[in-house]
Amino acid sequence: MGVEPEESDKVKPGQEVSLARVNALGTNSIVGRIRKISRAADATTRLVQVFTELPSTSRFLLGEYVLGKVPISSADGLIVPRAAVLPEEDHYILFTVKDGRAREHTVRVDLENEKDVEVIANDLHPGEPVVILENYELKDGMAVKVDESR
């Protein structure tokens, strides 16, 4: 399979890869292992070739189009709406609400997509309400009113 050159340093020999046929909907994926990674981009595709060792029970055809998924990052953290995370000089913050007061937390941003961000901080707990509106006006300890309809 091929990976973008800028992503090639994130995959390593021995990593698991989930493979599925592109043109056969409803088929199960299989798990293989990365055996070797080319150190050059293919002249035609501009992708770095990743060679995968498949289980002997796989029924892929040579040259068949497959979709490969390699987990390149994972961490324990909490997922919050992107609007909850604010840049603050050289770090990020977010506010939670406890006992009617805003509590400021310094967080590290990890995985993210268009609408959510994974944040990592020692003082955050699952289920704590986070502030997503007008949080840029808050200071630690300010009184806040929670709109339960949101």
C-alpha cells in the first residue's frame, strides 16, 4: 500500500494494519503487519510504498485495490468541542463549571478533527461541563450561569 511521504515516518515495521477490499462492499477487513517501508516515493503515485505481511488465510489478489488503516497515535484524554479550547500565549486553556463558578484548566491538545479536540490535563474528569460560548470573556473563579437547554 502507499502512504503520503509526510506520514511515512509515523508507520513502523511490525505495526498492525487493517486491510479491506476497496471494491467489495460488506467484506470483512483483515489484520496484517507492516514488514518493510520504502525510503523513496513512487514516481507515478508520489506515495511511499509500505509492504504488509498478510495472514495465510487472506484472499487478496496481487495488485488488488485495498484500503489500509494504520493507527499512528493514541492517548488517554477527553474529547471536547473545538469551541471549548482557547489559545493562551504558549498553551491552551478551557473552562469547566463547578458550583456555579468557572474553573480554568491548562490543557494539551492532541488529536483533533473539524469539530472536536482531544485534550489532556490531570485536573479534568469525564462528565464535567465545559464552557463553549463566551468563554473568551471568562476568568478563573467568575460566577457563571449554565444554560441547561444546550
